[in-house]
Amino acid sequence: MSSGTSELAWFKSSYSGTQGDDCVEVAIAEQVVHVRDSKDVTRPAFAIGRAEWVEFTRFAAQR
């Protein structure tokens, strides 16, 4: 993961509530998708390959 994750454009899912619910934020980069805890953005984010992210979101959408 690059050290410049604070410079990424982070966003939450449109399904996230405004009540401070348990959410994650994502930032899409050229080769990876960065993921972090929206409640504590000071914790390190992790990165996952774009193909793996697509696979994960397809799986999650079926649930």
C-alpha cells in the first residue's frame, strides 16, 4: 500500500447511513482499491486488487 492514502478520494457506499454506523470507506486507485474503517481513519488502510474487489462486491451483492 502506498503511504499517500490520505491523498486519495475516499467514499462510503450509498447504502451507508448517516448515523455513524459501522462502515468502510474505499478509494479506487489505478491498480488497487484501498479500504479503511470509516470510524477510525487514522488506522492503516489495506489494499486489494481491482479484480478481487469486483469479485468481493459481486459476492456481497448476492447476500
